[in-house]
Amino acid sequence: MALCLGQVFSKDKTFRPRKRFEPGTQRFELYKKAQASLKSGLDLRKVVQLPEGENINDWIAVHVVDFFNRINLIYGTVSEYCTERTCPIMSGGLRYEYRWQDGEDYKKPTKLPALKYMNLMMDWIESLINNEDIFPTRVGVPFPKNFQQVCKKILSRLFRVFVHVYIHHFDSICSMGAEAHINTCYKHYYFFISEFNLIDHSELEPLKEMTEKICN
């Protein structure tokens, strides 16, 4: 029997602290609206659509942060099985390999164990969503002109977590009874990025069969 979400994804297994929205802010209200729609059982294709009268960048910001939290939690659940021995390279099967480059400590694309790659990637994303110049939280402060480009890059990196988890750790996910929860999270993510064209579909190729199976 599948366990409830709280049992499967315990706070003890969170990869890092969750990013939260400040109560009373417009983004907090948007977040509550999005969560209410998710829990209502509505078609996820409709849930991701921009609510009438809302700013698209606010809507994207809310979802990027929420996906960061959810995907972070998913990886935290399997991270004990993702070691330098089991996953010496950040990959998605034999065909897809992801190398880390940040222009600072890693100036060239570098092969890394999946766990190290995930740590660096989550640190990088967290630094972006906590940057007031990119994700402004103060009323009246506009988003930067490159905001959606930054979000596209974040979402493309988060997709790699799904690739690695589905291909290398799906047995562990199933043994925990978490398959349905992760599939729902992926469907939500997939419909959102598709609705707003936030990822080049060629990047989704590693999970093409899985996507056709659970999203159609």
C-alpha cells in the first residue's frame, strides 16, 4: 500500500532547508492559490495556467521555488542510496551524462559523482532564489529583464534530478511506496514548463518514454 506523502517524504530526509514565502505577500497568496488548486483534484493542465489578472513572472517565481522545494525533497529521500560508489557519475542511464560547470570553481565541464553534482546544483539554485536582484520579494521591485531566462536554466537543471532519480533510483522510490507521489510531482512540473515553454523539449529526451506513459 502506498504511504501518505508525509510518511514518504519526512522532514528528516530533506536535502536542505525549504525556501518559504513570507505570509502577507502577494507571492504567498499566489502560492496558497496554487496549492489549493493542486489539492482540489483539478486537471494539472488547468492548475498550471496563469490565473486571470496575475503577473506571469510572479506565477513563474512561485512555481520555481515550489519545484525547488519538492524536487529537493524527492532527492533527499533517495540520497542515502546515491553514493560515490553507486553513482560515480551524474547520469541518466548509459546515454546521458551531466557535467558541472559554474565558471568559478569548475571553469570547464567536469565529471562528478551524482551526490556532489546535486549538492553543487542545489547550492547554485538556492543562491539564485535567495538573490533579491533576481527574485525580488519587496513590493514594487520589478523582476530583472533576464528573469525568465534564469528560471529556464533553473528548471532545466531540476529536470536532471528527475532523470537521475527515475533511471537510477526508481526501485528505491517504489519500495517506499512513493511512485504515485513522484509521478504527480513530475506531471505538475512537466505541464508547467510546457504551458510556458520554459524548456527546450530536446532536453526532455531522457524521460521521453516515461513522460508519454504518465502525462498522456
